[in-house]
Amino acid sequence: MSTGPKSTLVERLDALYEYDREPVTEDKLYGWRTFIAMFSSEHIAGTEFVLGTLLVMHGVSAFDVFVGLALGNLLAVLSWALMCAPVGVKERLTSYWLIRKVAGPYPTILYCALFALVFCLLAGSMVNVSTTAVSLTVGIDSPNYDAGDRVPSLPWIAIAIGVGTVIAVLAVLGFERLAHFAKVVAPWMPFVFLAGGIVSLRSLGVTGLGNFWEIANEKIWTGMPKEGEIPYSFWHCVGLAWLCNISQHMGMGDVTIFRYAKKWQMGFCSAFGMFIGHYMAWIASGIMCAAFIHAETAAGVKDPNATPGAIAWLGAGYAGIVCVVLAGWTTANPTLYRAGLAFQVATPNWRRWVMTLIAGVLMVITACIPAVVKYLDRIVAYYGLFFMPLGAFIFIDFWVFPRLGLTKYYAERRRLLFSWPALVGWFGSFGISFVLYAKDNYDFMGWANTRLPASLANYRTDLFQLALPAWVMAVTLYTVCSLIQQKLSPASTLEGNL
């Protein structure tokens, strides 16, 4: 291999090595500032304008928001710090290669291909959010999700392509460039959310702490959902705050990020993202959303189009527009980076940067589908429930199996193409969770209520409330099946060492 200077773009891109298939070396580890910046930038995102708005639209109460989100975000931080980060620091491998050790290559390929597609979709929602801000400044209307718009205008699509291209380039450049970008933009974004929320409170009639709670319940989080929306409760707030990233913490997805951490305690850096982004920013964006709807209704607008760009413009002017654009980028960048790594595992003969660019194309396509943003909460919930189990098996293999006398990474030791306990735990937990939700929410699943035992037929739940039961079901099925598998073919028959 030539040791001379890289003379072509392709050669330079090929040199961007990201430790795709082997442990990260000690000289490439990062400290507290990097992970504080990364969590702050990724989770203070443009989609906070979407999720904060959804809570208003679904009619939560002020108590549900302030207390429910606090509890859900605390659970998320503990999940990152006590479950995910220690595994990442000890193994130094991507979550995809750890899943390969647990489940075998065939389930890993399926997982990575689907995981990458969903991450492209999530990154697309970030591009959509940023595009609403850019289009507002040049006088181009964004699609109205509530009015049923299905396809944006051509000028809007052109802006989305431009925004998506910037995101794809940053993701191609790798972890180091993502970390640097995060450090630059993370410090000031929270202040824009906070300032926009405070300014919007005044337009709603709040004059101080004395009447804040009264107006919060009367005009912001009223407990009354918008017509056609499902009513949300306290436990919806807890579940959304915890579940929206369950694949990253309890599902071990951020093992891929923490493999660069010097200490497992850096998992507590997630608190900066959760309590600044998923707490303060959701509350601030909810306030701005309520103020926007109030102003539009007072002006005689029958169906206000509460896009992130419009909400931020009303609350914080040009600073809000810039914040929406950059917040979308800072979340889409690491999301697309993970998608590229996942595609690379599913297509090992392709270069990571090529797969990241392909993921970028898919991201831009999904950004132009209004339904992606309109149903983002449902998408996030399904994504968490579906992808969480295989990551949960990493946790069980790493911490629990040695204490049960079971062989860790049995599928890898046996060179199995697939682990049937992993498949049973994966599809079993998701299938049960889906049936428990779908039987009361999808007409085509109504037959289940006539065939299930009365206790299950009468059980009513929502996707956000299934996070913990699904995790328990997944690890229980996997552990029981692994006990059977390894009893039939015990570890003593294996060759080699762990």
C-alpha cells in the first residue's frame, strides 16, 4: 500500500478508518467534553420542535409534562450510564459486531439492514425539520401535515436536497468531525430554545411565576387533545422520554459511540442531552407551539401549519431559524453516521463512506414524505420496540450469562449462522407487544380480542407503555432458550477460549 500523500478524493475517503470491525485503540479515546458536546448537540435537535408540539396536540396536562418527562428522562440517563456505557468501554466494538457475536451473521445482516433504513428515516425527519426553517426565510411554503399534504413543492425538495447534502458530507467524515461540529454548535442552542419559550410565555399572558401554572394548564398543556389525536397521559410522557431512545441505551445502540469513551462514567453525559434537550427544549417548544397556534387563530387562520420553522420564527426570530437548521444537522449527522456503519456491516465488501452516501440519498427521500414527521412519535415507538431486543441480548450475554454459568457469545463460539434463542427473543417480544397494542388500535387485528384469554383481551396499553415489558419479555425468552440450547450442547464441547 502506498505511503505517499493521498492524491485523489476516493483515496482520502478510504483513509477515514472508523474501527468498523475491531476494538478502538487507546490512542483514539475521548474525554468528558466530547461526550457532553455530542449528547447535547444530538439531543437538542430540530425534532424537539416536533415532539414538544406533539405533546401539546395530544392534550397532556402541565403536571404530566413537568413530572412525567423528568421521570422518563431520569430513567433514560440511568439506562445509558449503567447499562450501555460499561459494555461499550469494555468491548470497544460497534453494537453491530457485538450483535453478530450474540445472534450470528444472518440475524445481524437483517438487523443492520433494517436498522440502517429506519435511521435514514429518522435522519430524514431531521432534514425535514431543518428545511422548514430554510424554506420560511425564502418564502416557500412547507407541507401542511394536518391538512393532508403528501408531496412538497419542487423548490422545497431542492432545499431539502441541499440541507441533506451538508449532513451526508459531515457523516462521511467520521466520528472526529462529528465531535468537533458538536462542540462548536452545542453551547448556544439551549439558550435559543429557552429564550423562545420565555418570549412566547409573554404573548400567552404570563406575567410571572404567579400566573404561570394557571395559564400553562389553560392555554398550553390543557389536557384536551386536538380533534383526531389520541389523548396522552402522565405515563405517555414517561414512556416517550424513556422509549424514544431505548434502542440507543437499553438496546445498546450507543455502544458504537461509547467505544470511544475513556471511562464508563461518561454515560452520565447523556443527562446533558436528556434534561436540556428532551426536557427543557420539549417544554420550550410546547410553549412556542401554543403561542403560534394562539396567534394564528387570533389572526383568523382556520388550520395553523405549526411547522418547526414557523414556531421557531415566532419565538426567536432569525436566531430560532438558525437554531432549527443546526439542531437538525447535529442530530442527523450522528444518526446518518450510525446508518452508514450499519449498512457497512450488512454489505461488508462496500466502503463505509460509500454506504453513508447511499444512506444520505435515502435520508433526503424520506425527508420529503410529510407523514414521517406527522407520525414521528409512532415511528420512534415502533423503532424502539423492534430493535431493542437484540441489543438487550448483548447486555444479558455480557453481564448475566457468566453468572448463570452460560457461555458468553455462544453463537460466535459455535460459529453458528444464526442463534435460534436470539430469534425467538427478538420476534417473540416484538410480536407479543404488537398484538397487545394492535388488538385495540388496528381494525385488522380486532380478531385477537376474541381469541386471547380474558385477562389479555381486557388489557389496554399504548406503545410508549410497552418499553419495559418488551425488554423483560425479550431477555426472558432469550435466557430460557439459551439455557435449553447450551444444556443440549454444553460449553465443555466447545474449543478455544472466550
